[in-house]
Amino acid sequence: MVEITFVTNNGKTVEAPENSNLLRVSIKEQGGIPFKCGGGLCGTCKCRIEEGLENTDKIKPKERKHLKPEDFEAGYRMACQTFVNGNIKVSWVPR
Ligand code: FES
């Protein structure tokens, strides 16, 4: 299992199986990451991996439409396109 901490949601921390989709865990556990499409199109699920960026999978082409190289360097990802294989802490801009 991995631990996911939703920093912007008062640090709510949940457990999930390895290689879980970040947005799906957020929806199931009421983590609070904003979303609309769930399919990599709208960009609403932009979030920042504060800790554990190395525990996320590779950047998808759909993410490159919404995020710049410097965003990725700063830890930004799109939650619906991101799978988690270790502990992470994630924040976002509240909507
Ligand atoms: S929810 Fe629309 S891109 Fe992730």
C-alpha cells in the first residue's frame, strides 16, 4: 500500500494500492483534487506533488498540453494522468 496525503485538504492522508490512479483515489476517498473530465482533456486536475515526485509514473503526452517543462520540474502533474507507486503529498489551487 502507499500513503497519499492531500495537503490542501487539511493534510488528509489515505492508503491506496500501489500503482493507483491519483484522481481515482482522490474521488473514492474524498481527497478533494478538483476535476471535470477525468480523461486528460480539461486540465482542471492540475496539482503539485510536494513530496514523493519520484513515486509517480512517467509524464503522459496529454499532460504536456497543459503543463510546461518548468511546471513538471516544479512537481506539477495532472492527477487523472498520474499513477502512484510510493508515498506522496499533493497540493492544488482550491476552486
Ligand atoms: S480531470 Fe480533466 S484533465 Fe484531468
